[in-house]
Amino acid sequence: MAARSALINVMARAAEKAAKGLVRDFGEVEHLQVSRKGPADFVSVADTRAEKILREELAKARPDFGFLMEESGGSKGRDDTTRWIVDPLDGTTNFLHGLPHWAISIAVEKAGEIVAGVVYEPVHDELFWAEKGAGAFLNHSRLRVSERRRMEDALIATGIPFKGHGDSAQFQTELNALMMEVAGIRRWGAASLDLAYVAAGRYDGYWERGLSPWDCAAGSLMVTEAGGFVGEIGGGRNPVFGGSILAANAHLHLPLAKVLRGAERTKPSSPSAGAAASPERSG
């Protein structure tokens, strides 16, 4: 049985406490009050209630840490090198449609580096967690990325641009290029879980553009701690803040990057091409 550090225990307890309300709200989703942040972005009472619980619990346990949170933004702590990066409900659209694929994501950033992360999926009681240098785990079991070596055997996850967000022409070009190379592509609508699933070997790789730090901070650490590789699609090394992410096992990361970069060079011109990616993602 894996021994969790005090920091991971703080994160896990906060996630589990917030999850109780989310699970209750999920059972009554048709009665939730919902508003729009944008054309296809939703925020509900469930999001804001969960974020409030997480902020209170995390601040109580580590009062010096700052925060970067999806709904309420950033705030500095007394320790200006360390902050929580929190998504109280990744997969909001799934949640509001009664689809049981959503999660709470919490990460710790210290001096610009992600050093700990938790992704909790309450419906199936799956707690993914990782700490820098200590490995990645699902509940009490060690995680390892898949060992698949051939693109034609690989199952890859992604996110699809939606109304008012992202570059649909670029995505379509990348999708068309990868569809010719891999066994299958999935879009389940929660980036934190996509990355956790790569760490668990359920997916062999994952790519997406236009994510926010709270979407991918915890999950990116899980992939690296499970033996995988994470970077920007174009080759940069700052996927949490760089605007794009590519995660995969050691055998497939470079072949996937090669296909995606080739698609980027050959993408057709269109009115939407070159549009700025959204800094937010509804899930």
C-alpha cells in the first residue's frame, strides 16, 4: 500500500469533502441553477459551492499558500513561491448533462514547478495522485503509462474546439492526420481525467490546445511520474502554461509530435485559422 505524504492527504481530504456536495448535486442536476460565462461555457451552483469548500479546506491546512482557481482567479499567499492550482469541477458540461465523467483537480505549484497533484473522480471513487519524485498512484496502486510502441495500436485522447473557442481548422487538420495513424481517438470532455488515464495506461497519448493551468497542472505531473513524457505540441517544455499539451508514453511521444507538427505546417487557411485559443475550457 502506497503511503501518502501529509500534503497529498490535505489535497485528498479537501477533494473528498467537496465531492460530497458535487455528488449530491449530480443526483439533482435537473434542478441546479446554471448560468453562462460565454457562448458554450457554463457555471453552476455546484462549481461555486465546490470551489468555496476547496478554498476553505486548503487555506486552513496551508494558510501561506496562494491560489489560482477557475472561478475566482488568483490570489497571493504569504509564501509567494507556492500556490494551489484548482479546478473544482472539470467536465462541467458532462456534469450538467448527467454524464458521469467529471473530476476535481488540485495541484501545488512551487517556484514555477508542479510538485504535487490530485485528480478525484467521485462517481467511481478513483483518486489519482502524484508527488514529484515519488511516483503516481490510483488509490493505493502504482501507475505506469502503457507500453504500446506502434501508432496503429494506440488509443489517443483529445479535446475538440467548441462554440466560440479554439481553432477548428487547425484541430480538424490534426485530427485527420492522426486518424490515419492510430487505432482510435476519444473525446470525453475532462482534461484532468484524460491525463490521469494516460498515466494509468488507459490511453496511450493525449493532445489538446487552449487549456488553462487548472485543467492540466495535476494531470501533467501524473503522466511524468508514471513514466511518460509531457510537453507542448510544438516542442516547448511548459505545457501547463504554454497553451498546448502533448502527453504520451516514451515510445509514442515523438511519433505523435511528428504527426501533429506536420499537420500544423500543412493546415489549410480559413477564416478561423489563427484565432486565439480560449484561456478557459468548459470541459
